Amino acid sequence: MQNLSPDTPFRRGVVQPVYCIKAGWSLVRDQYWLFVGMAFIGFFLGSLVPFGIILGPMMCGIYMALFRRRRGEFVEFGILFKGFDYFGESVVATLIHYVPMVILIIPFYIVLYGGLFLILPQQGGEPDPSVLFTWLAVMGVLGLVMTVLMILLSVMFMFSYPLIVVRKMPGIEAAKLSAKAGLANFWPLFGLLLLNGLMSLGGLLLCYVGIFLVLPITFAAVSVAYEQVFGLSEGQGPILPPPPPTFT
């Protein structure tokens, strides 16, 4: 692994969400169905083992293919499994991302099911409206807080896998640097996360299978955002979109 630290330079305020989506589509368009297959197999295999133990290497493999494509190198399906070259580091990064999510979800479900048990009518009686209202209010506040924190975690660790495969960083250092760069570019990355979420929602509406049709574009958009923030390799400046044309 390269001796890189969370102090590695990165750019601030350079992510352009709409451009990332467009550039992401251009990146995968010529081999679109290859990337659809990689996304499907990657998530299928990743779902077989809990806590994302296999999902991490699969994500690394997908990003390896995307960055090779960006460099104009040959891309084949087998690159997906090259992500296992970073197995240990990807597992660490995955746990750093998902363990806090699990810690957030557990209290939510405790309150949800515990509250339901307490307010359910006993022996055919009616539930106390004040207790029901209080429970709904608490669930609403907890749901809002959990959503905000989930978004924050997603933005913070958006670049963990790209940093592992491009900069060859250890999992912990990649997560730290991703968090710093994510917070420094929070609002544009939030916009990108929102656009990716809307596309994924559209895919879900197509009998769920449609989500795999948009995953290659969402991953490619993140790789473009990474390039804007970090560049493609150490010492290389970020690749920004060309300036808009001028009209005279």
C-alpha cells in the first residue's frame, strides 16, 4: 500500500452533480451491458454474506473496471473479481461505513416494535390516543434523525472504495480521507446522492430489476466525482469539465 494519509490533498467545491451523471453515462455507454452484468453479480454475491464482507471486494472490482475504462484500458468481466486483491482493506472500509448504520437502526426498531407492543389495545380495548400520538411523534423525530445521519454517512464514505483501488490506501486511511473530502464537498455530493437516489427509485418502480439498469450510471457518476476531487492518480490534478462555450 502507498504511504498516503488523510492529509492527502483534495479539491473543495468542484463536484458538479449533473455533469457527473452525464459523464458517468458517457463512461459506461459503450460497454453498458457489461457494467449492468457486473453490478448485478456484484450485488447478488455481496448479499450472500452479512455485513458486506463480500460486497466490499465487489465494489472495488466495479470501481477498478470504471477507472480502467476512464484511462482507456481494456475492461472485461473478470475485473469484477480483481476486487478481491483488496479484500482486507475493502472489508475494513465496509465495516467502518455499515457498523454505524446498524447502530443507528437498532434503537429505531426497538422503539418501533416496543411502542407497538405497548400501545396495542388489550382485550379488545381502544388504544389511548395521547399515547398513540406521542409514539408517532417520537417515531417521526427518530426517523428524521436517522435519515439525516444515514445521508451524512453515505456522503462521508462515498470515496472509500475508489481511494482503495486508485491510491492503494489502507481501509482505515481511505475511510478517513473519504470522510474529510466528503464533508468538504458535502452539498454537491448530497446533490449527486439525491440524483442517484431518484434514478434508483425509478429503477425500483420497474419491478425492482430496473435498479440494476441504473446502478452502472450511479457508480460511474461517483467515479467522475472522485476524479474531480482527487484526480486519477497521485500527483495528478482533478479532471474538471471543460469551460462552457462562448458565443459572439
